[in-house]
Amino acid sequence: MENNHPVKGKESPIPGQTDEIDHLPGEALAEKFWTRFNQLGLSEGLFRAVTLVATILVMLVMVWVLRRFYVNADGSMVTQLQIPDPAQAVVEPELLMPPLSVGLQTTGAVQRDTAVDTILPIRNRTSLSEYTVETGDTLFSVAARFGLLPETVLWSNRYNIGDDPHMIYPGQTLIIMPVDGTVHVWSAGEGLNGVAEFYQVTPETIINYPGNNLTLASLGDLANPNIEPGTMLIIPGGKGQYSDWRIPRITREDPATALNVGPGACPESYDGVLGTLNFTWPVSAHTLSGYDYAPAANHYGIDIGGQIGDPVFTVDNGVVVYAGWNDWGYGNMVVVDHGQGWQSLYAHMSTVDVVCGQEVYRGDLVGTIGETGMALGPHLHFELRNDEYGRVNPWDFLQ
């Protein structure tokens, strides 16, 4: 008969557990223990605790290393770990990245440009344009404004100002070339070869310039090309020719050569004092008023600045061979012959204070500064002339 009663002195086993645990080897026992630990839900907490302890240990080691081995920029050892202020930690050194200045006004938001037009790059101009002369403009200042030579402005406008660089005035419209050279207005019966030769260029120079819109096929015979009369052709690099509107040489032996110049001409020959050929400045100022010595622009003197009424003095000893009004744009003018082939000319004066045949000495008063004739503003137009060298640059001789 089976005995269903428990044995006295021995407890019943816990469900899922046997009494064989006490007899397991070491590794099996540890595995059995870890399994039971997981079953109780304690493994995750243990992992977090171990991780936290490990992190703290690593940080302590890093602090110790930094304190022991970190060196300042000046080479000194760090004695105490300094943690920077967070507000300063984000500021980058100015030497590494200078502040960007874009010159825009901050409005709190970037404004988007809604324009749909395409902005094309600036291209070189190839066609003629116009400019209206303003008060104070000269041939030289207009040329400088557009990056051209003065003679280019003069040559390309000879149809309305002639060959005289002084013949511009406020309100006048000037033709402005896209390049240095000149302009030619085509006339019926002309040949392209002859026109090109006149301006010292080749026919291809004229044909190939984009602004002229010419082709060999459309021109046909170059001796009688298909060019509409009145067409303005750009002659790049072309050189114009001047009419000699300048005052002729006036000497003490024959001052009457200037009788067609104006009423200030002297009718007879004179004798008198000779110059030393050491020329002093005719006025106290030694500055230009706009026009310099520029033979290429048909300007053979210098325009010296001054105020109306400022005295004008002779530059050397000599005899007056012209004294009075000039019809060729010089206004009130005086010419002094210094002998030995030299003459000096003073123009645009307000008053003339000498007479024909008068002997003058260096520093004597011959008149006052003005703006008579074709003058833009008060100044003295001064020229030095020599029988052998022609109209010389006064800058090379005035002392």
C-alpha cells in the first residue's frame, strides 16, 4: 500500500525548483543564478547602475589627466581646470572668422527680389551716342569723361564745331565715339578705298567694325559701294585733318600779315628792343583752366587759370606787333615779337593795355585776364612761337 503522507522532517519542494541546485557545478550555478535574476526583473536596473558608475569613473580619470598634462597657450601648466562661461564659449575668435558686413539694413526678414528680368553684363559699346555739353565742360574734360582722346571728340564733331577745340558751348550736342578714331558722313559718289586712305586706315577696318553693319556681300563694288548717302560710318583708329585756323606768324618786320585776322593788326614794320630768350610766366597763377598744349587736338597753347581783371605781363622784352580784337575766336589779343625768331601771344583778355609798335620789357603790363572770344570762363590763352620750331610747348620754356 502506498504511503501518501509526507515524510516527517522534509519540506515539500517549491514549484519549479528542485533540490538538485545544491549539487550543481560553479559555472552552471552562476548561469542558473543569472537566469533566476532575470526572471525577477533585476537585470535592467543592475545594468544602469553599472553604466553610471563606469561613466563617473571615466570622467574622473579625464579630469585627472587634464589637470596633470594640459598646457596653456603661454606654455604654463594648468593648476586648476577652468570651465568657460557658456555665454562666452560660443564666441569665435575674430582672427579666425572676421564678421561679415554686407551693408544691408536689417528688417527682420530677408526680402526676396520678385523681378523676373534678366540682368545682362555690360558690353562694350559699338554705336555712336550723344552728349549735351554742360557749363564748365571743355573738349578735354568731355574726352576724359568717355575715355577718349581729345582729338577723337574734335574729329568726330568737325561737322558742327569745325577744327577749333574752343568752339563748344553749354547746350551743344556732341557725337561720342565708342572707340578712338573719327566719323565720316557718307556722300554719293565716294569710294570706300579713297575714304579709308584719307583717314589712314584700310577698307577692312571700316567694313569689319560691328557698329557699321557692313558686309562685303552687301557693299558690292568698293569703288561705288551700296552705302546710303548720309550714313555715319565709324572709322576706328582713323586720323582727321585740320584746317589751319590758327593765327599766322606775326613779326616786327611784317606785322601786316595779320590784317585779315582782325582790327588789332598793326599795319607797318617796327624796330625796337630784343628779348633775352628767358621767358617768365605771364600771370601769377601757374595752373591750367582746362586746355593744355595738345597739337593732336589742334590746341597749340596753354590756358592759364585766373580771374577777370588779373594782370597779364609780357614774358620777355620785345615789340608789340598785334594789339586789339581778333576775329578768329581769340577775342582781345596781344602779340609781342622778341626778335631772334620768337613771338609770344596773349588771348581772351578783358583789356588790352599796349599799342602797336610799343616797346615792352619783361614784366610790363600788356592787359588783363578775361573771357572774350571763344572762351569758356576767364583764363589766359598763351602761346610761344619760333620761326624754326613752330608753336612750341610753353611748359618747356616758362620759368
